[in-house]
Amino acid sequence: MADLWQGPLERIDDVRWRIPKSYKPGMRTDGVIYADEKLLADIRHDKAAEQVANVAFLPGIVSNSLAMPDIHWGYGFPIGGVAATDIENNGVISPGGVGFDINCGVRLVRTNLLFSEIKNKIKDLVYVLFNDVPSGLGSKGDIKVSAREEKEILIKGARWAVEQGYGTQDDLTYCEEEGAISGAATDAVSDRAYERGKAQSGTLGSGNHFLEVQVVEEIYDKETANVFGVAEGQITVMIHSGSRGLGYQVCEDYVKKMIHCLSKYNINVPDRQLACAPVESEEGKEYLSAMRAAANYAWANRQCLMHLTRLAFERVFNKSWQNMGMSLVYDVAHNIAKIETCEVNGKKKKVCVHRKGATRALGPNHPALPEKYKNYGQPVIIPGDMGRNSYLLVGTEKAKETFYSTCHGAGRLKSRSAATRSFNAISLLEELESKGITVKASSRETLVEEAPAAYKNINDVVNVVERAGISRKVCKMRPLGVIKG
């Protein structure tokens, strides 16, 4: 495959590479890509590095335009991109820096079940989960809400679900922003977005969204693992979903609205997909309010999905979810923009941090951490592909160089259309079955699009962020059963 990136990449060290701001007139800062030699070869094969350089044009950008090792081509920003803008110096917010699936994120649920105890029931569990958790393109769930309730969800987030009996206060404690970010505004969300979201609470969706039953295969940091409540041989569940059609529509609405902001605020960017507005402008504030509403919808959605998962486990194992110890390790977003106070050149600044396909990774003693995790750092949940493994990591103080951000997954090697041409659904199912992995997907198309070989090796990606010191491995989980949208 020919290299699509022909620009400069200067080696900083074994896992950091610089695109100097001299590469393009108009770049306000350097680009920095986190990768090793192997991953860098893959990165050269698409246009994501060019997008890293383009993001460096954004007004108010501070430090560097950053890219995690799972970087690949996206809308405006690369997926795996991180950028912070200085709000007091006309820093901008860009919908392309969040993405269409606002607050696509992942939660990890622990259990006290052991693989040795339930290995003969994995297939039954997967079939029940597939039957009980709505998945697939345009899927609709049994959790019906009125127009008034939908607006409540956009403000209350996961708290709305808990108030309906779909969880407990502890679930909120171990969720980023406690499951609801403040500053959401229901009137910033269009009627079309409401229409798309009203029947999708508690639905998995399509594409790379999944629900995965796993076993903890290896512990790297026993002390931290004990605090997070995970141990070798234990069954865990990972839930990966987002804001569904509602979030997609919010992004679509504001991408169109912000195009005119480029001329209005005299903003020059090399790609119209980087349409943006100053955070403090009327348009910037409106988008931020709508994005927060969609983010809250996503947290409510994952809370509802966890509730349905608990009920499925109860059916299969004939025990209450409480008796099975099904509690939340953590829930974290990886498509969001947030106003945070960060250190820039030795000074505290209020910045707008865009994390698009990047996970927050707070270090020890950060005030946003739950008390139980204060001395250790934030749980960082990194899903792999359905044929390999996933990781639980922990944030570090060194991650302040990335505005406390790390990777979010394996990152695609092949586009969905290329994967569809390359793989056969029946052969793929047989291959996964031979590895002891039961998969149920809403369509054959989804299955082949999500083939393991369509993704980078998650082990390579996680090794880079650990070597860079921006997060640290706690344990590795192996897939046993997967529900794919």
C-alpha cells in the first residue's frame, strides 16, 4: 500500500513523532503523534497525519495538536485526536473535534462470577443478551419515554435512568461527571434530533458498538486491580455505545451552522470540516450546550444498557445482580469536548479540550476522581477487537502532557467497505468460535466490518501509551461472548 503521508515526521523519542509547524504556513503549533515504528507505518497509509497538521490551524490552540496511537482518518479531526484551545484567547470549539457519535464511550462492569464456574453457560448468556438488548442500525428499545422525559434525560443523564429504577447511586459515583455534565440546554437541540432519539434509550446501535462478556486473563498491577475490584479469572462485561441518532443529528445540525462562523470570525482553516466558533461566542455556547445534552443522553443510554445486561444475567444464572456483584468499575467518554483547567507552559489555564476517539486519563489525586480511586488515578477502559483482548489501565500524572488523555481503542486499519470486500462472515464466525468466542451480530455486514483484522493490534496500541507514560496497564481481558450492533 502506498504511503498517503509524504510530510515530515521528526523523531522525538521511541513513541513520539513531530510534525513541525513549519510544514504548512498557518500552523500555530506542532503536531505530535504517539506511535512506535510499527504503528507509524500504518499511520502513513492514510491521511490522518494531514488532519493532525490541519488541527494545528485552530485559533487558540495550546501546546500541540495531538494524536494517539489508534489514530485514523476522521471528519475534520482524526479519530484519536486531542486538541485544547485557550478560551481567554479566542479559543474555538469544533464539532469535528468531538465527532458525530457524541459521548460514544465505554463502561466496565465487574462480577463475582468466575470463568471456571460459568464457562458452560457462556453461549446461553450471549443468546439471552442478544435477545434482550436491542442492537443494530436504527434499533428501538422497550424503554419508552415521553417528550417531557426525553428532555429530562438531556439534563439528568444517567441520573434519570437511576430514578426510573434502572440502577443505583453507586453507578453514578463511578461514572465520568457522575453521568451528567452540567450546562446542557434542551432548547439547543433540534426537533429532528429529539425525533431520532425518542425510541433509542437502552439500545446498542450499530457499527463498532458492542456488548462483550470477558474474563480477566492477566493482572499487571495487583494493588490497583484490587482497588478497582478486578481479579484473574473473574467475569467482566464491557458496554460500548453512544448517543445514537440524537447525537448524530446534533453534530450534523451544528456542523452546518458553524460553516458561516469561519467568515464571521475571520477563521482560516485548510478544511471546512474543521468549522468552528470561539467558545465564548453565541454559536460556540449554543453548540456546547447541545453537545452536553447529547452527552447526557449517551450516559443515560449506557446506564439503561447496563440495567438490561443485569436482567439478562439474572435470567441465565437465577441470581440477583447484586448477589453476582455486578457493579460498575467506571464509565468514560471518548468523543467529547470539555472545559477543563490545565497546566500550559507552567500556568493554569481554562481550556476547551477536544477528545475525539481519545479517553480521559486523570492521574492520582485529581479532584474529579471518586474517593475510592483518589490515590490511584482514573480507570481507563480500552476495548480491543472481538478476536483479541481489551485492557483496563489507569491514568497517570504524566498524562498532563496530553491534557490527561490517552487512546480509546485499537483503531481501524481497513475502512468498513474494504473490510466488507476482504472478509467472509461464515469463515469469521468459525475462526472466532475456534478461539472460544461466541458472537451474535445484527447483520453479516456488521460482522465483517468489525473483523479483527480490520483493526490494529490493541496490544501494540496499549504498549505505546504505557511506554509514553500517559497511562499504565492494570489488567487484560479476553472476549468470551460478543453482541455486535
